Amino acid sequence: VYKTLEGMAYCLGTDPDAALEKRLKEIASDIAGAQAEDGYLMPHLQLAEPQYRHFSEETTRTCELYSMGHLIEAAVAHYETTGRRDLLDVAIKLADLIVRQYGPGRIEKPSGHPQIEWALTRLYRAPGRREYLDLAAVLVDRARREATLWSNGRPALGHDQAWGHAVAMFYLYRGATEVATLTGDRALLEQVQRKWENVAQCKLYLTGGVGHRQHHEGFADDYVLPNREAYCETCAALANVLWNHRLFLAFGDTCYIDVLERALYNGFLSGVGLSGDRFFYVNPLATGGGYERSPWFGGPCCPTNVVRFLPA
């Protein structure tokens, strides 16, 4: 839902539409109404598991910070394109809770499925509050020392190899690149460059896609790039584009644009049909036949990433 709202906000910025704006306003009102007094907002857990202790299983099961990060991104996009604060005020209240929960001396763990790191840097730029950037930096630093479900047993930023779940890692690398740029952390910038070199030289399919079916939707060993077993998730191609965009802004080197364009025009656009309503989640480079796009998926991360990225 949050990624769809982000896409709606970008559409309003390019093609004003009264009906679309009214619908977005209604949904934003519902979201604001669901927010707890302390700022917590994770409707599934609030409704289906009301006894759940907030954030207690974030790194292993619930992906709370991941979902909240997408809300923050939608809120910032809505604010930037329309000037309205409906969602932004919700996001700020939620982010303030996250700062209180994940600051030093509280929950001292990295995020579960990374995404919040980048979202916090976007929120930092919107109202300009330093504590959001500081927390993003703290979460990135923890990813240097602690492993999660998505990093396949090794701290995601504790080495120079691209290893782990491709989408989660690219989201983390993007957030780390932005944190390093904004804080002047030269060592971190050099590390994300080494990550990029490993991806670009050893893990990248011809289409700019990444990921192997047998490796948790993630990276296999260097140069293990079988066509039929390619996972090449649409979300991973998108995340690759977004990360390379931030790398280009940080370093100004056209090699990042080369990878961005390869992933955008091949690995990402293949994920949606020309009709706009059928999608690939997985984009293998070879099949035995009969592999077609689908109208939807049980975990619809890829269609909604298309919805938010194309108008952006």
C-alpha cells in the first residue's frame, strides 16, 4: 500500500488528477487514524497480533522497520509533490518513535530487512532534523558488526563481498552510500565502492539483474550466473538502479550510470508488460517454455515497486 501511495504522489506531481488526489487523501486519513498514540504503525500486527511486543522480532520475522520505511518514503514523496503534510506528520511521529526505540541503550540491533536506513535520510532532508540521519548512521554501523536473516550469516557491511538477499542488500548499500555521503564517512564510501566492484565484475547478469534461485533470492559465488536458475527479481533490478544513482551522485563516475542503464532498460522493464497490468517477479534468462507474466503475487513487492518507480 505504501509503495502504491508513493507512486500516486509522483503521478500527482506530473499529471494532476482530482480523483486520484481525493483517493490518496482518503487513504492517508485512514492511515493517520490507525496510528497509535506513541506513533507506532503496523496495522497487521496491531489488528492480528495485538499482544505482540513492538519490535521484539523485527530482525527475524515481522519486518516492521522495512514497512515503516516505505511509509516514510511515501510521506516524503507526497509532501514534496503536493506540499501536503497529511502523511508527513504521520511519518515524523513514527520516526520519532523509531529514534526512541533504536537509539543507543535501547534496541541495539541492525534493521531486519533493510530499507529504513535510506528512508530516514529522506526524512532528514524533508524537515531537516539531524536525529533521523544520526539513527540511519547508527543502523548502518550495526550492519558492519551483526548478521541478520537477510545477510546469510555474515554482517552485511562487515566484508567487501556482495552476499545475502539481493534486494535487502542493495537497499542497505544505497542507504549506506547516502549516510556516508552526508556524514563524510570516507571509509564507508570506499567500502560501498568495493561492494559495487564485486557486483559489477562478478555477480551481474547480462541484463543488469542479480540473484540466484538457490541462494535465498540472493548472490551466489563469484561468476556463478546460470541462465535458467537466474532469479533476477524485478525489485533487485530496481534496487540496483537506485543504488547506482546514489553512487553516481557521490562520485560522478559514469561507470555507475552504465550499470544503472543496463539494469533499468533490461532487468527492470522486463518486470512489467506493455499493458501495465501483468508482471514478472522473477526474470530468468532462459526457460523451458510456458513462463508468462502474472496479474498479481501473494507478496506483491515487484508490481508496487513498478508503480512507484516509473512515475518517479
